[in-house]
Amino acid sequence: MTEIVVAVAGQPNSGKSTLFNMLTGMRQFVANYPGVTVEKRVGRMNYKGYKFMLVDLPGTYSMTSYSLEERIARNFLLKERPDIVLDVVDASNLERNLVLTFQLLEMKIPMVVVLNMMDAAESARIKIDVNGLSEELGVKVVPTMAKRGVGKAELCDALLDTYQLAGDINDFRLDYGPQLNRSLNVLQEALADDERASAYDLRWLAVRLIAGDEEVSKLFTGSLA
Amino acid sequence: MTDTVRLNTLKPGDKCLIIEIKATGITGQRLMDLGLIPGVVIEVVRNAPLVDPVQLLVRDNHISIRHSEAREIGVILL
Ligand SMILES: Nc1nc2c(ncn2[C@@H]2O[C@H](COP(=O)(O)OP(=O)(O)O)[C@@H](O)[C@H]2O)c(=O)[nH]1
Ligand SMILES: [Mg+2]
């Protein structure tokens, strides 16, 4: 049976490694991403008869192409197309963490959001409407406390459900305001007939081009380096 | 009508509303990654002339940026 590939993304200190350990235990090995010395941690788990392979992406605050870590994480998602991206969010720092969540949602890979550090959020008297958040984002949202091993089964079920429903990619759309939305639509239409854009989500490409993303711009200047 | 000023001109204890991030490219991205986004209210914790860093309270996070970066942030004093 094929393995379900799950890429684990998240901002630094969201508890990504702790959660990774909670899911995979001792079944881990370390490799490098091709051509660079950035550590690639891979782990395995079985759940309800399914085999999962988890890849711990470098922790990054966003998914642009400014740092090596961001380029590695992003290229893995774009080129390897994992079955699911698991976005680990620090629930006690929700607003800052959601920046990365939005960027991941725009990449249109089936996704599960983990609200980790729920204990820290509770101590800070932060209340989160988990169902409301899930509805807004269009993906499953699972509260966890990875340090105490809380939320593992719920998270595994969410991963399995998301894998089985992989046809329904989230229809989340960030509203950039009337002016930018209009530019995005124009650009997206222009890209629709362009072969160089065919491997990517068009709205994602349009957003990255307007943001001045160098790696993405290179797609359209011919010099892929 | 209140005037927009540059963040580096504020004093410790001042609260302000972020209006715009003038920096672009990697600097602009880094500032936004730290939570410095138009519409967000922040407080200046430490800001001494010529002494880096400038310390800010963004929600519950203390963050540090350079004077040269603070100059690129337009705010309204509250
Ligand atoms: N309070 C609390 N701390 C956690 C939780 N999960 C992880 N941590 C702690 O947060 C810190 C950062 O975790 P780590 O897994 O290294 O984060 P990473 O940078 O995202 O890989 C460590 O001290 C963990 O023990 C949690 O659910 N609650
Ligand atoms: Mg880690």
C-alpha cells in the first residue's frame, strides 16, 4: 500500500518537532535536502491500517523565497506535492502564526491545521472558536498539547479524513481588497494560457508575482536557476 | 487629522497604530513576519537615540528591530 506523505510546516517554536516526535516516536531518520546541508527529518507512523510518512520542513515565519529554509520548505511543497501539509500553529500566538497558514492555504495542497500549545493559550486566557476557525479556513483544525501527548488520535483521524477527501481542496481565498483583487484577477487570466504556469495554482502565482517574489519571477524570464 | 510619523521618532511608553510599512523586499517581509502589519497597535518599550535595537510590544510579544527598520514604519501616535 502507498504511504501517505505528510509535510509538517510551522513557524519556529510552534512545537513542530515535539508534535513530530509525538506522532512518529522512535521511527525517525535524518537526511539532507538535495544539494544543501539543511537537515531533513523523516518519520513514519501507522494508523488504522494506513502508513504515513512525515517530513519535518524547516521552521519558517513565511513561505516567500528570501531565505534558504523558506525556499527548501516551499520547493518541497511545490515539487514533491505531499498528500497533506500539516500546519502547526502556536495557539497562544494565533494571529502571527496565521500569516504562514494563509500562505500555505494559497498553495492549494490538502491541509490540516494543528492548534498546538492549547495549554499556553488557556493560561493566557485566550479562547479560540475551533469550529469557527475551521469553517473560515475550509480545513480541519485540531487542538493539541504536543508536550503532554494530548490530541494525537484526533489529529490522526483528521489526517486520514483529509487524505480520503483529497479531491476537495480548500476554497479559501484571502481578500486583498478591491484594488489588489482586480489586479490579481487580470494577472490570473493572463497566466491561464501560459504553459510556464501550468504546474502551479494560478492565483498563488499571481499573488507571488505581485509580491515581487524572485524565484517565481524567474519562471517567466526563462533563466531558471 | 492626525499625522503619520516614523516609528523611530517615538518614545518608550508610546502606543501607536501602524499605518504603512515602507520597506520592501526582504526587510519588509521580515517586519511583517514579526507581526508589524498595518492596522496593528503596538507599544514602544525601549528606544534610545543611536542605540540598537528598538524594542516593541506587539500583542504579547517583545520584538527587537533596528532604528533603520523602525524608520521604514509609518505610524499614528495614539
Ligand atoms: N506549553 C507547551 N509547550 C510545548 C507544547 N509543545 C511543545 N512545547 C514546547 O515548546 C518548545 C518548542 O518546541 P519545539 O518542538 O522545539 O518547536 P519547533 O521549533 O516548532 O520545532 C519546547 O520547549 C517544547 O517543549 C505544548 O503543547 N504546550
Ligand atoms: Mg524543531
